[in-house]
Amino acid sequence: MRQLLFIMVYLTLLPCIFVSPFIGIIVYKWLEYMPPSVVYYANALPNQYSLFVALITIGVWTFTEKKVVPRPFWLLAIFLCFVLWTQITTYLAVFPEDAAVKWERTNKVFLIALLTSAMLTTRVRIEALMWTMALAIGYFAISGAAKTILSGGGGNTVVGAYDSFMSDRVAFAFYLCALIPILWYLGRHDTMLARFKWRNYIIKGLIVAVIISVIGTHARTGIVAGLCTFAMFVWHSKHKFVTAVGGVVMLSIALMFAPAEYFKRAETVETYDQDESAQSRVESWTWAYNYAKGHPIVGGGYKVFQLNLRGNSWLEAHNSFFEVLAEHGFVGLFLFISVLAGIWFNCGWVINRCRQHPDLAWAADLGRALRIALVAYASGGFFGSCATFNLPYDILALSIGLRGVVLRELAGLVATVPGPVDMPRRGPLWPAPAKA
């Protein structure tokens, strides 16, 4: 029944892409965060549903939609340099066959990020993408919260979908933390469901479910990413004391459902030197740095950590930055950090430019939300091999799209692209200055 329902919805949405290719981006992201073969048991065409959507979307966008150069161009250029560098290091990879598998999956992420950044030309499109991410990740957050309350979570219980980027509890923890600022923005400024009476209550309840799910993962990454997310909320808030108190209250409610195992797990953060898992991470980081010193320019390509042997098995990087360092050298690490820093400064530009324009308060808050989500990813990335996951590149696309919309709004232009997902404004947000 679930598979049949999915097929019906999928076949209904495919023709809609010909009306507006941005619908293809929404469908692709839905399938990416919620793999059909896992969530809906749709195994008729495994791994092909997203391919069909991507091909149709690229074709329709190429021949029908007006092209807008993403801004800022310097951030896009840095990202393209990073993408190009990964192609070079993959060509020179130590394990070319194994690297090809990760290369293919990563290039899909890169391509969709570029396409998304080019198509996020309106506020409604930005919010539609955010709702897609919120509902997809929120689906697993609600399930994780229920499992945590009923069974205490832990192990492989509270995770995202198998064969997705959230299939590991460590990754799922910081995806959840990054979801909190997205939900916060949607609760304050969303225009798509603004008339829905119970929207704010549902969003607040979903935030509590997210916090409970983070606890249910039993991942120390969730503790670090959660604390960094909370600190960023307080820092960006105009009412820091109220925000801090509100966060403590929500955390206290969530901790009421935390099992004893969670507190035992949290205590190991202070005694990491006595924990075998933590020590294996330190060993991997040390190995990555030493390998990069011997191969400083191009690294060893994807899957080079197969050389990092420990007994009869090999250790993952367990850190996004050391992952990039070993796989793509110091040049790749510089470009990767530059992309993340570029997102930060781009959002800062939006916040500063919109500060004097009340009609653009939504854009300033979205810039803050994206900054907080970026910090959640970066702090979680210190404990997981997630440099090629889709989350940072979704944040990148959102930040580029946001800047483009703000630039057009500041110029008094109306950015509309034909299609049912667009909502054109009636005119400039403020009158043009009088000529002297």
C-alpha cells in the first residue's frame, strides 16, 4: 500500500516538472532525504527515481527557464574550484575503483547544489526548499522522539533512513541540530503556510521532538552540536536572556525523557582519553595529518583511509576536515574551509544590508538561521566523515539564493519565473529616492 501510494504521487509530480523545473528540485530533495526503497519500500526501480527527476529537471531548466547568474559570484567560484579540485584528486586516487563510487555520489550532490542555487530566485522557492528539508528530517525526528520516549533510544534505533546521509546516528544528530534554526525561521516568517492556524504550535512541538531525538541518538556529537547551536541562538538574539531561558526550558523538558544511558554517555565527553571510540578518532586524525604531510598537494583521493589500518580493519576519518585533508591535500582543505567561510560571510552581508530595511527582516533572520545551521554542521563535522554530505551544500545554495533575492529587492525589482510555485510581489518594497 505504501509503495503504491508513493508511485501514484511520484507519477503525478513528474509532469509538473515540465511546468516549473523547480518542482524537480523539490522532488529530488524529497527523494534524497527520504529514499523510496527504504521509506516507501518502492523497489521497482532502485536508485532510478532520483535519476529520472534529475534528468527531466536539467532538461526543462536548460531550455525553458530564464537563467540568473547566482550571487555572489566569488562564492560560486570558490565552490567550483573545490569541485574541480576533487575531480583532479579522484583521477589521481590511490584506490581508483573504490574512489569512483564516492566520486559519483558526491558529484550528484555538487550538481544539484549548483542547479538549486541557480533556481532559488524567489522567496517562495527558498521557503519551499526549507519546508522540504524540514518535513523530511522532521519525519525521522518525530519517529526518533517516539522511540526515545518509549525505549530510551540509542544504538541504531534513532537514525535517519538507511542508505541516506542520515543513516548514521552521529550524522543524524547534527542534521537535527541544523533543522532547529530552519524551523525557527519558518515559524517566524514563512509565507507559504502563514494562514494555517496551528502552524506555530506544530513547529514548536517539532522543535521539542528534534531535541528529544538528538538525546535519543546517544551521540556525543549531538551534545557538542546542540550546545553550539544553542550558543549561536543566544548570540544572534536581540533578547539574549529570554532566548537563553527559553532554550533551557525546552532542553529541560526534553531531558525528562532521557534515559540513564544518555547521561553516562555524556559523561565520557570529559573522559575522552579513557574512551576507546574517542581514541580511535584521535588516531585517525593523526594518521590523516601525517599522510597529508607526505602528500600535501593532492592527497590520496576518495577512500584513501583504507590505508589507515587498525588490526584487520581500517578506520574512517571521523572528522570532515581531516577527511578532506587526507583525500584532497592542503589545497582541498583550504578550498573546503573557504566554502564554509564564504557561506558565513555571505549570510553576514545579508544581515548587515537588511538591518535598515524592516520589510527585509525575514531575509536578515534567514541569514542568521543559515549561519546557525552552518555552525551545527561544522561542529558536528568535527566528529563525523561528512564533507560530501548534502547538508552544507544545501545551506550553500540557500545562502546564494537568499543573496540574489535580497539584491533584487534592494534594487526594487520583481524576481518572478513563470510557474505555479512562484509568488510575484506587487511592486518595490519602498519608493525610490527622489531626485535632487
